[in-house]
Amino acid sequence: MEHLIRPVRGDEWRQVRALRLLALRDPAASVAFLETYENAVAKPDAYWQDRTTNAAPGGPLRQFIAEGPDGGWVASVTVLVEEPGAQSALGDAVEVRQAHLVGVYVRPEHRGTGLTEALFDAAVEWARAPDGAGVERVRLFVHEGNGRAEAFYRRFGFARSGRSASVPGDPSALEYEMVLA
């Protein structure tokens, strides 16, 4: 694989914005993301600058990207760190320090190439490392209608925890919590 997997740098907000907007135009965006293109494109530069600074080394979370040989970004995943006692996405208290993987996106022409596995390897390694986030648990949520993503998560080692939550903005739909074994 010719891609460099690395965390974003604080000054790369324009690239973060461009990749996020591309992801939100993907046909699967409605079941993959909790944000619309229209909402994201209207956000000011200051929002994207803060978002990127917080996801860079030294920030409270980490965004990993896959950078091609030409410098173009083709994939991303973000690791949120949830502290014990904080309210979880399920509405209860977080029991242990955990990582929550969000914002998974791979450009269609790079899917099925091993790139997603490489991104997840980097994200999970950082999340579990004592000099990284040092979490005890790694989880994510998958929309009930996103079978392609769930199949990848299962291959990577995630399994449904038995817990689910209504999708924000669409209480008739569910997201399943998946935990890395």
C-alpha cells in the first residue's frame, strides 16, 4: 500500500473540511453520518480550525487520515475519548475510559484495498497505547441500514454488544453499538 497513515496536523483544516464535505456527498452518508452536507458546508472557517486543532496531536481526540503518494487525502477515521462518568451516546454513564470511533470514510475507489484496515490499526493502536489515549474499551456505532460497514467492522474484530440507540433525528431507526474484542 502506497498510502501514509497519520494523524492530522493542526494547520490542515482546509483538507479536513474538504474530505468531510466529500464524505457527506457519498451515497451512504445518510446512514453513515449524523450531519448533512448542507449543515457542514455552512460552518465558518473557525469551526474547521478548532475541529482540526482538537483532532491533532496534543488535542483531546485524534483524526487519522490516509494520504496518497500525490498528497491527496483518501480516507479518515476519528477517535473520540470518553471518560468514566460521562454520559454515553446511549444515555447512560460511561463505565470505563473508552475510545469511540466515528467519521469513518474511504473514497469509493479505495474501498476493498486494505486501506480501512490500516486506518483502523492506527486508530486502535493509538487508542489503546499508554502513551496515546490508554483506553480499556474501543467501540463504534453502525446504522441498522449500513450492512457494508457492519461487515467490515465484524471482519476487523468488532461484535455487537447487544446495546442500541435511536438515530438522532430519526427515532424510527437504530444504531448498534459494536465493541472490539
